[in-house]
Amino acid sequence: MLIKNNEKVYDATNLLEGEVTIEKSILGTCGKMTCFIIRDGITQFVEGNQIQFYAEDKLFFSGWIMRKSRTSKQIIEVTAYDQFFYLVQNKDTYVYYNKKASELIQMIANDYGLEVGKICDTVWQIPQRIEEGQTLWDMINTALNMTKKEIGKEYFFYDEEGKLTLTEKNDMITNEVLQCNGSIEDYIYTTDISEDTYNGIQLFQAGRLETEKLSYREEKEEEVKKWGRILYYQRVDHRLTQYDLKAMGDSFLAQKCRVKKTLLLKQLSEKLILIPGQSVCIELPELAEISLKGMFVIEKGIYHFFNGGYKADLSIRMEE
């Protein structure tokens, strides 16, 4: 654990108390590290200082101290975030033409003084885009989603070793196999229709007197019978045609009218460190109503480092 205060670098490894917890994700949230540092009167650090954590002789987290909390025992709880903090927190307006998503990332990073690592070429140029009052991450995410829809390639954007990195999904496939034979300590498989699941949609438009009127409604009858009626409400632009509304409704229900499935793997290993974005082979032959075997993407990882090793909670993407 290294902390940089002005031009001085402190090695705080021996001052760590308990475990170090690091969160990483490809879902557009900040990388986060929480640790406890014993106050020794020598190591000095304040909010905004850079902090780095190494694991397996590799820089695993690099960020900035955002919060400190001290107890009467002079143990300081430190919370730090990586560069994604600045993408999520800052809003701006951008107008651009004939620009690739990868070029948009470079432009935003340059404007905000963010450090960039390897950014792969996303090939397709977005003809025109106006982003008004959006977070920097939302702008980048929109560009990546548009690119995926246009050319069929998925890209993952994340912070690696303190640098913003963009990698194509197919370039993050690993040879690792996770099984309940030592590499997985336990798993939690959840099926859920209580959050982010809908079997109907209602789209409202404003009329001449600015009063809303129902312009489109669609339901999935079989799912309504099984789950009861769970309708999604949205107010949309009055200029949209019935064709537009139907396309929106069909697209929405195709994504949201389903049982949401999540899989959390509790990985136990002293050496293997997998990161979000990587595809890994998972074999769970007795997983609830399904037998799971194949390549799956890691969406989020929570890593617990302690003396003698680490554990990781890996959230797996179950739906493509």
C-alpha cells in the first residue's frame, strides 16, 4: 500500500489493520477501495492524495482518497475511488460529428486531465451526437451501446492500473475454469421478478393542452397471468409516431419481461485474480433448475485481501 502526499511517497503496508476491500465493475460504477490504517504520527495523508494497492506483484488499484474516518483507537478508515469517479460525478455538454466511441473517450479524458491506457479502436463513426447535461460516463456508455448495435461488437471500459482502458469483449477471454472443487467456495443463484421486471408498458404523450394521454400500451398476457400485472410507465416525446412507440415497447418488453437471474460466485484462491470484463468458463452441474457450463462474463468483483491470501465475490452475467 503506497500513499503519495505532495512529492513524498509513504509505504503504509505495515500500518494496515484488518482486510482491504476493493470493488471493480464494468457496469459504470467507480472502482472503490476501503482499508484501515493505523495512525503512527509519521505517515501523513489527506483527501485528494493518490493511493495504490499492489497484489500478486501487480498494481491492482490506483485512486484518490476521498474520505477519512478516525476512531478513538487512532485507526483511520480510508475510502478511495479510481478515475471513474470523475466520469460519474461530472456532467457536461458535448456536440460531436463523425467520431468513434474510442475517440470520444480520448477527447473527454484530455478535457478532464484523466490518464488513459490502451484504448482499442471501435471502428464505427457516430455521424452526429448532441449530449446535453449528461454525465461523462453516460455519454461514453451511449456511444459504446450505439457501436454495439451498429457493428455487433461489445466493448468493456474500466480502470486498469490507474489508466482508463477500453477492450473488446473477445480479447478478454481467459482459460480459467471455475468449479466447486476448490476454485469456488460457494455460490448464490437468485431468480427475481420484484426488481427491474415488467410484463407491460404504457407510453404517455402530452396533448395540445399539455395534458398527458395514453398513446401506447402493450402487455404480455402469459406473464400477466403468472406474475400479476407489472406495468412500466414512461412519458415520451409528443412527436413520436405509433410506429416509433411500438418499436420502443417491443424493445423494452424484450429486455424486461423476464425472470431476472443473478449468480454470485464466492471464489477462494491464493493466486488467481480475475477482473470484471473477463470471460471465464464456469461449470456448475447442479445449479438449481439448470446445469451451468460455458463461458460467462464477470460483471463485478468485490475483493477481500488479508494476511495469507484473498477472497473474491464475483457477479456473473447470466443474460446476453
